[in-house]
Amino acid sequence: MSSAEPAARSTARPAARPAARSTARPAARSTARPAARPAARSTARSAARPAARSGFAPRPSSPDGRARRGHAQAAGPLGRRRFPATRTRHTGRVLAMAHPVDLRRCQVLGLGGTACLALGGETAGALPARELLAPSSPRAVLGLVGVYFGLVLLTAAWALLGRLVGGADRPTPRALALVLAVWAAPLLLAPPLFSRDVYSYLAQGAMVDAHLDVYAHGPARLGGPLADEVAPLWRHTGAPYGPVFLALAAALSDLTRGQLPAGLLGMRLVALLGVALMAAALPRLARHCGADPSAALWLGVLNPLVLLHLVAGAHNDAVMLGLLGLGLVAALGRRPVLGAVLVTLAALVKAPAVLGLAVVLVVQVRAGRRPVPAVLATLAAAAATTVAATAAAGTGYGWIGALDTPVSAQNWALTSLLGRATRSLLEHLGSDLAPLAVPVWHALGLALTAGLLAVIWWRLRPRPVYALGLSLAAVAAFGPAIRPWYALWALFLIAAAAPSAPVRHRVAAVAGVLALAVLPDGGPAGAGQLLLAVSGGALAVVVLWQARLAVGPAVPARTA
């Protein structure tokens, strides 16, 4: 460095500053700002990107600090616009602070909902026969109002959680699994809710344990307290379930020695095991299908139908779906034999899961295996699994002929409704064909289901999991029997393979409506009970609205 450079700096700066202040500022206000803004934006962005990645933004500086103020002026009028990196840092901090608060709000709100469900179920649930209350008793009325109050709270918590899952800073699958555990905890010791099927499970397990033919006779053949708890409609009806589930029920009966409280708790633990398998398989299945694991877990496992019917109702559909999910994950992970075995075990719980073998076949063919060897290998694995499971359970193959057991005169499946309406019309006209109306409509429904399955699999061959979900939806919708929890067959798989957010939104809306379709005692609804249920739901809506006004809305986000 020469000796002339310090002198030049010391003499040039004082002369330059007054000139810049006196002449450059008026021109900058009128002409320099429009020209300076694009340059300022381009330079600020290029300078801010590395800083945004590291979490902080260094301020632009110069030896005298003028460039710092000039940058702030060029950023916007009156200094309202922040530096881009500073804005990014501020937004990230706000989201980081808001995310735990909103997730905690979802946990607390859903916990309050399931707690109200459990408390209301103590007087309005599917209680043992000796504990049943008259629907008009004050305790039963209060319990019914409490159940629907909690149901609306739970649905609201689920919807709020969906907004978080659809946001930029979505919860991880592990965090969502914790939410599921928190929500399900109050239901663990609650009485059965929304169905009395769990009593049928216990009675059928006791029949297998007593070496009675569970497919030829109903629980009435067993007799005793367990048979008295079964709904009258099913006391003389054989079991429609496969040997895998009946073996589990028999083992539970032997373990609990026929004690009803211990049996109810044990059957709920079996259902919780199935839900845990669902929660473990669904994120992996979603990754194989190119979907977001958190969104899939929110829709497929955290929805109210799972908590109401698989946890509170202890339905064996949880075991079926858990095994089916694990089998599909194994098949997509290039383990087709294991996949076929697990899917077959799921079908030996409830028969509709057998459609999952189509996914195992399609995945093998897409991987380059020839169709004939793939079919033979899959059928061999399924047949060997069926023979081994049936021999171990000791139940025989009577379940094949008992697959139509869920069909009842009070069923509200579409084909059953049309059949009853047609029968009434023919009886009114005096026709002798009236008794054939319901069977004909059931046959038409099965034919329509078969046609839909062919179309679905032909058009969606590249997306076998989604095709399986739609196929199970067709089976539930047009089959001879339907229950609200049958929707979970399709919902679980559509959650993992839905092609777009609108599809998930429609499925979520269907789940929300079906959650309101059954009374907590599992029986038919009267006018007075419907009024009480609506009152409980309306009270919850009022409480939620008042809480929203008091606390304020959450961070805006899209629904998953």
C-alpha cells in the first residue's frame, strides 16, 4: 500500500459526503428509488439465501454505514418491508413456536373428547345386561348427551390436527402416534361402545374352547352368562369369522376363565394390537405409494371411526387391517411370499382381506416375474397358510359357508334397503314374488360389485394399493351387509394411496358423517334418543365456538 492512498481517503470522503447528501437525496426520491428497487431485491436475495440456510442474516454494511440505511430505504417506503432473510427467520420462529402449541391443543381437545365418551359410556354404552339402564332414566340421558358432546370434540380435534398435517411444518409420524396413544387412553377401560359384537366374540371364543362347532351353532348353544350378553339377533347365528380370529378368541377365553370384565379388557387389548399394527404399517405403505406418511396416518388411523369402533368397540377389523397392511408392505418390499402369508392371515380373520392377494400378484408381475409362476407361488403360499391356521385353530372350514352371516332383516345396506322396499311394494300389490325381492337385490349387488372390481383393476393396474382400497369400498357399499366400521376397510388403504388432497378431503368427510351414525348402546335409535344426541353435539359446538373466540384462531394452514 502506498502512502498516497490514506491521504486520498482522508481528503476525498469529506468532500464526497456533503455533495452526496445535498444533491443525491432529492434525485433518489424521484428517480433513484424505482431503479434501485430491482437491484436491491436481486442483491438482497442473493445475499440472504446463504444466511437463510444458516438461520441468521448479516446486515449489509459499509465503512460509514450509509449503505445500510440506503438498503433499508430501497427495501420499501417507510421501512415497512423487512430484509428477505429476516422475514424468513421471523416466520420460521413463529411456526416453531406455534406448532407445539397447536399440537398440544389437538391432544388436549381430543383427550377431552374421548374422556367424555368414556364417562358417558358408563351409563349409555353397550353395557352388560345386568347393568343396562332404561333410555329415559336421568343417568342414561346424561350419558347419551355426554357421548355426543365428546364425539364432536374428538371430531373437531381431528379436523384441527388435519390443518397442522396439511401445513408446511407438519408433525412427524412419531408425534402423530403419540397423539393416537393420548386419545385412545381413556377408552381403554371404558365399557363397550356403539356395538355389542364384542360379547359375540367372547361367546364364540368360549365355544371354540369348549370344542363346540361355532359355525353350525350360535352362542345360545353355549348357554350361561356370556350367551345372555349377545344381542338376541345373533344368539342363534353361526360365526362368520375365520380360524385365526377364533383361535385368538379361544386363547383369550381360556386365559380369562370366562370372566366378563377380564374378557372385555383382553378383547380390547387385541383390538389395540391391531390398531398398533395399522399405525406401524401405514407410513411405510404411504412411502411405497408416494404419499405423505403424516397425512396417511392422520386419515387412516387417527380418524374418529378407528377410535370409536376399533378401540371403543373392540372390533376384529383392527386385526384384519393390521395384518393386511403388514402384508402389503412386505409385498411392495419385494417379499411376496411373506406378503401372501400375512394377507392370507388377514383374510382368515375376515374374508374381504383376500382381495389383498391381487396386490401381491400385481407387484410381482410389475417387478418382471412371469404371471403364471407368480400366480402359482401366491396361491401355494395362501393355501399352505390356510391349512396350517385351520389345523392349529381346530375349527374346520365351516367359515366358508357362513360368509353370509352378517346379512340380517334390519341391515341398512343399499341392496337390503332396495330389497325391503321392493318386497313391500310387491306385498301391497299382492304378488307372489315378494319373498324373492331381497335375494334378487343382493344378487344384483354382488354382480355390480364384481363388475366394478374388474373395471377398477383394469384402469388402476399401476396403482394396486389404491385399486384395492376402491375395491373394498365397492364391497362395503354394494354388498349385502354394511356397518359404519366397514368403511375403514377402504379408508385405511385410500389414506396411503390417495392421488390428491381433494380425494382425502372427501374420504374424511364420509368418515366424519359415519362417526355419527350409531348410538353408543349399538341399538336402534328412537326419536327421543336422536334429540338427546343432537343436543349433546350442539352443546359441544357452542363450547368450541366460545373457546375459539376466547383463545383466537390457530395458525392458518391447509387441511391434509
